[in-house]
Amino acid sequence: MESSDVAAGFAALSQETRLNLMRLLASKGATGMAAGELASALGQLPSTLSFHLAALEQAGLVQSTRQGRNIIYAVRFAGLRALFSFLTETCCGGRPDLCGDLARLLPEDQPEVHMTPAFNVLFLCTHNSARSLMAEAILEQLGKGKFNAYSAGSDPAGQPMPDVLAKLKTLGHDVAGLRCKSWDEFTGPNAPRMDFVITLCDILQGQHCPDFGERSVTGAWPLPDPAKFMGSDVERATMINELYGMIRRRLEIFINLPYASLDRMALKKRLDEIGDSAKAPA
């Protein structure tokens, strides 16, 4: 296990609510607990607790699975064991017998929930034909294994912009699954839970975003609409290149935020700073 991963794991455990969460989940073993039961037991708002659960999941200490309409959370004992093994692997200069039986601190026979710990991110723009598709493709490449990217629009176009798809394909992105779709696909009971919802245009044609759940941290990264780009083919290609660069630089900052050590309010602030045109990278 890399020292950076170990540091992230202990950082996730350094917050009191998360520590109490881990203790409660550990008491339940492999059966775990539903998110609503955890919130009630700890006296926390569901939106606050779900954010802490996501941070622990990102650190590899908790895993979740859907059972019907419930999300069940359970401790990843292998993740905890890896943390403590890293600390104690040099114990007593190669004389583990002097350290006591540390291996018995955590059970070895607990089955794990097989679900990749990752944050779900939904990008929104009106037609879901350019900016949000770019963001989806870029994050799928940059954040593979740690982020799941989605995109949608309030008034989806019939198809993605051809020059946007061409640009993404030229830069090595998988465009096979990119399509224009309504945000309604992400509001039903069986839709994936969104940790982040980021709008990429100034307004969504005056519409209010639907409810994507209390868990979501929202942000606005206003970016120019390529549908309004004017000029020659060369000038348009240049503007598409610039738009791609703006989105990619913001996402490079986004994926490297210290999620384990930030609470919900601090993360919201950092998300807004990324989208602030006065502060964000051009």
C-alpha cells in the first residue's frame, strides 16, 4: 500500500463523525447498515452523513451496495487491515512476536461488498451536446477508478456536436457511449446517487434543476457555449480547443482536492472557487 493512500485513509478517520461511523459499522460486520439507519443512530442529517460516507468510501474503508431501494454500507476490513499493517510492518525490528498478536485486531474472514468506491459526478448544460459531454469524457479518463462521470441537459439536443466528438476522439477519449440525454434519467429511485452536480452554463434556460438528492454537492462552472461560436472553421476549431483546455484544467484541480480531509461546506467552497472565472485557470 502506498504511503499516500495510507495518509488519505487516516485523514478520513481523523474526523469525529467518520470515526463514529466506522465504529458503528464495524459492530455490524459484513451485514452493514442502511444509510437511513446510520443517520438515525448517529443523530446526523442524511445529507451530512452521506457526504462522510462518501469520503470513507473514497478512502477504501467503506463499501456500499444497493439492496432494493436501500444503500447498505459496510466496513472494508481489508482496507483497515492494510492501514494498520503499513504502520506495524517494521514493528520491533522484524520481531513481530514482541508486538503482540496484531493480526487478531481485525477479523480475516469477513466477506466484502464488491463495489468500487467512487464519487458520482453529473455535469449539466442545456442541450447536453458539447460542454457537459466534454466534461463527462475527460473525467472518465482522468478520474478512472475514483470518479464516475455522467452528463445530462434540461432540453437535450438530438445528437452531440460533431466537431466536439471529433476533438475528443482525436485526443484519445472514448466517445462511443456519449449521447444527449435528459436530466430526468437521473431523478428516479433507481438512478445512481450523485455526489456532485456541476452546471457548465450560465443558466439552464431559466429552469430550476430537479432534486438529485440531499447528498449532492452542487457547483457552477460557467463556460462559453460552442453553439454560439462564430467565425471560420479554423477559428471555431481554436475555440473548441480552448474550451477543452478550460474544462480539463478545472477537472485536474477537482480530482486532486483532499476529499478525505474536507467537510461538506469546505468542499462546496472549493468547488465554487474552481468555477470562479476570476480565480479558475483560463
